[in-house]
Amino acid sequence: MTIKAEYRVRAQRFLGGPFQPADLTALFLFLRNESCVRESVRDLGDMIGHSDIRDKGLSVKRVCAAYQVARHVIFRIRETSNLYDLKNAQPDLLEAMGATLYLLSDDIIRRDTGMSRDQALTALAKLKRKFSTKSNGNLEWNSYPPTQKELATIKCLTGYIISQGAYEPEILLEDVRFVFRKYGLIDASQDAALDRRKDHLSLFVLSVVHGVRFTLPGGELAEAAVGWSDELGTARLNASVTMEVNSKGRPITLAFPFFSSGLSPSIWLEDYDPKIRACFLTGPIEIVDGAKLRRIR
């Protein structure tokens, strides 16, 4: 049996046999080194291969963007009185604006600025050339008075605390479908079989991302953890990333969504306690027989 044939067997077993997490582990590790692979698939494969501290990839970009936005907005709200003092702007203003643009939806960008994403990227590049660094490290607008369009761009890109999950179950499923077909691991006729495995794929993602740490700008670390919350009335399993943002010398702990699986912990988590409304799991976790997550013990 060739190496590629082995991975087709594993993919076929994932579609129709008992769920074996080892099959997905092998598949993602194999696919991360291939050339025509969707970014989410490569990122998960890299996370499996190097699960201690991540410093590159899709998930790192989104975690770092959330951190840059939160740090900037919290500092501005708590420590300055003028939200748009362009003569004495925070040193991280431009980085925070770029991170916000990365995370915002096309619809919000269009609504707030009247521009497409590409146009907003061009506008931001032009804005960057109109700031200079002062002796105290802050930024100063060094051009003519900003136009209404420039002010709208600045307001939009400094007006949100926003994060974006590294993966969404539906999008990840489509990425996996594309890559599995691309490499002949499944056939077009097997779409329905793959759809039925969506929840198992989400369970696998939770097991992979739990405990992974991400390097933030400046060298700080953020960590992903799996847990559940019933804030919306129905408990759901998810992974969140926790990070600290300093304000006035004191750390503020923030948690941002990382992967919202939509899975019910009463079905998919062995350690679920319905009396607890929200909880993060501590220590390593694993998938056990019956397709359930549990703490390793």
C-alpha cells in the first residue's frame, strides 16, 4: 500500500467506520505539508505537529489581531479623554487599525466607510504615511487636516473591540471537503457522509486546540482552553483564548472566542456538570470511546 493509499483508507474510515481520532491526526499531519491545502487545514495540522507554542499560522494571526485591538481600545478608554487626539495618538494606533481591518466584516467596513476591503486597505496605507513618531513615542498627524473620509476610516478602525474565531465549523468542513477531494481521499459522491461527520470533526478540533499557547506581539502568551457556557440558555462546548492586557499597571484578563463548536456538553463531554453554568477544563484532555471528551486521568 502506498502512503497516499493509506490516507485514503483513513479518510474512508472516518466517513463510514467507528470514529477514530488517530485517523484525523494522521490526515491533518499529512496534509499540512502538501502544497494545495486550505489555510485552516494546514493550521490544524501544524498545531498537531507543534502543539506547545504557536508563532505563525491562521490561528496566531487572529489571536494576535484580537490582542492588538483589545489592548489599544482598553488603553484609550481607560487612560485618555480624547478618543481621536491625532496630535498625540497611542504608539500602537496603526497596528490596532490594521488588526481591526483584518477582523471586521466586509459589510461593516462598507457601512462605516463607504469602501470595500481593498479600498480600505489602500486608505489605511495612505493614512500611515501621514503620521510621525514624537519624542515620547506617541504618534502625531503631520499632514493637512484630515478629510471626512479619513476621519471615517480612523473612527471605524478604532471603534470596535472585536475578535474572530480561528475556525467556524461550517467553513472548516468545506475546507476539509475541498482538500480531501483534491488529494483523492474522498469522492464527490460522499458529500453526505462527510456532512454527517461534522460534529466529530468539531470534537476533534476542540481536542487539538485545548492547551495550545500563542505568542502575542511583545512576547506575551495567550492560551486556548475548552469549556462550556449556557449564557444563551443552552450549554454549548467551545474553545476560548485567554490573554492579559495591561492597563495602568494592572493586568486585565480577557477571553475571546476561538472555536464555537455548537456541540452539547451533555452529549459530547464526559465531565459535564449541568449545575455549573460556565467552566473551562483544566489540564490535558482526550477523546475516549463513545466519542466524548474528558480530562486525562
